[in-house]
Amino acid sequence: MEKKCKNKKCQRHLSGGYKHKYCENCRNEHVKRIKDAGKTALGIAVFIGGTALTIVTKGKINPKK
């Protein structure tokens, strides 16, 4: 029996001994999407945190001193 990639858009044939449900390309794309989402979430958190810090300190933090 020949296995196929579970991605509906891909459907590549996988060898009989292949232990994953998705082909290597689909697995890499999935990991890339997760990493990009994490980077976006971190960027938003830093932006909001910096804005909140500025509001709380009323802009009195001067890094040049």
C-alpha cells in the first residue's frame, strides 16, 4: 500500500517506511508558519509593552544619562 501526504493540496506519494503523515515539504511549510506567527506575536508584545512603559513612566525614562 502506498501512502500519500495528508495535505489535500499536495497528495505526494510517500514511501512505505515513511513515518510521518505529511511529506517533508509540507512539514517544513507548517513549521515556517508557526515560526512566523511567533515572531509576529513577539513583535506585537514588545510594541505594546514599550507603549505601556512609556505611558506608566510618563516618558521620563532617558537612556542617554
